[in-house]
Amino acid sequence: MSNTTEQLLRQATISTFENLAFLFLEVDGAMAADEAPLDAAVAVDFHGPMRGRLVLRTSSNLLPVIASNMMGEDEAQHMPMQRDALGEIANVVCGNLLPMLVGVEAVFRLDAPHWRTDTADARSGDAPVSRVSFDVEDGRAQAELYVFTGRDWLDAARLAHATA
Amino acid sequence: MAFNVLIVDDSAVMRAMIGRTLKLSGLPIASILEAPNGEVGLRIIHDEWVDLVLLDVNMPVMNGEEMLRHLRADERTRDLAVIIVSTEGSGTRLAALQELGAAIVHKPFPPETLRDTILRVTGVTDVEYYGTTAATGDHLDF
């Protein structure tokens, strides 16, 4: 399951950063950015055949860059808008990932992105189903998918991908 | 013809981003109006002249599908051009929106996809958009 899920999570994250924020993610970068902290985090909870959470973390020095690329410099100066910009990226990653994982027949509801003040895992004791990390400019980004219920949908999707 | 465009999206970031894309697109835009949900969007349409609605699906208070059904049920707005701009991935839900006469632009979108979809649904011709001197097939990048 991990390989397929990881590939799709990577694909959705790269595509969203490129198209919304005009930032190009390096998957296997060996840059100084590897040391950059992942100190900004936002989460999107989803409900449907599966229930879970997508968590997107970045280095906080990327927040003004992301916001500026999305909205222009004037709008991007304020921290709430910078946080909302990261939230919108997480929302789009999640919205694109779920049908890629389980098919377009499934209907999901996404909660509004919420800012996370800590960088801990989504819930105590939960491990992400998949995690992908990137270098981006002078910072890093990381996307994690948590599935709390309905993991059988992921198993079915893995089987479908394997036999396709 | 210059358009009055209404952007309905609960994300202020996405409204700003779509507005910026419109301004950079070279499309003839007269004004850009914004609403955070379908209910406010309907109120604006009642008060202002709107040529085109760019509509998100998942929003609080009144979602995009509800707003679109209200528009189609009202004789005054039945034919209003509507483009759904959303991450919505459900084939069932997208088909329902298309049956209501909306075009779909999937997030994330490159700017030219939004521009081309607007040209298609509004029926603006190349001459109206590019001008008579540049209507010889020159490609416009932005």
C-alpha cells in the first residue's frame, strides 16, 4: 500500500505546489535546506468512506514566499494570510489525493484547514499511512496522510492499482 | 465587452489568487466582486450586475451546488455563466454540476486553463479578446 499511496501523495503535493504557489519541490534533494526546520504545520480533516487527516508541514521561512506567489506581495505581508495560503495548499492536496487513492465515485467532505501549533503527529499513537518530504528553495516541506477509519478502502485501491 | 466577475469561495486566499489571475490574464474585466459563501453570493447577484460567477463547491452556510440550483431556478439568472473552481473529485457531484450548466476548472489550475475556460463559457471571440491587430494567431502568455 505504501508505495502507491506514497507516489500519489507525492504527485498531489508536487502538482499543487507548482500550480498554486509556483514552487518546484525537490524529492531527493541534498541541499543545505535539509537542515531547515519543519516549524509550520496545517491539517485538513476529511470524512467519507475513509476518515483521516492530511498534515502539511513547511519551514516557516517559506510562508511569505508561498503567500506572495499565490496572492501578490501586498496581500502576503500579513501572517494570517500566510497561514491561510498554506492551508489552501493542504486543502487542494487533500482534495486531489482522495479520489486518486480510492476513485472518483467516493464522496468526501473536507473540513476547513486548521493551523497546528505543535509539530507532533496527528493523534497520539497514530502513525501516518504515508509521508513524503521535499526540499523547496531555502526550506523544506512534508506531507503526511493519516487514515483513522476505512483503511480497507486503501487496501482495495492498492489491489486495483496492482492489477491494473 | 468587459465582465463583472463574482468569485464565491470561503477561502480569502483563493479569492485573492483567482482575482490576481484574472487581472494578469488580459481578459476584459470591469470589476471583481467577492463572496465567502453562496448565500452572500446570491445577495450580491441580486444587487449588482454580474456576467460570470467563479464558484467553489465546499463552503459553509450555502455550498456551491445549492447556490447554482438557486441561480438556475430563477428566470433572471437561469443563463448566467458559471464556472466551478474546486478540488471536488467526486464524479457523481461533478456530473450533477455539469448538468446544471456549469463548466469545471479543477484546482490546482494553471492560469491559462482559467482564462481559456472563461473565454469558452462567455463566448468572447478571439477578436474581442486579443484585439483586431493581434488576432492573427499570436499566442499570448502571462
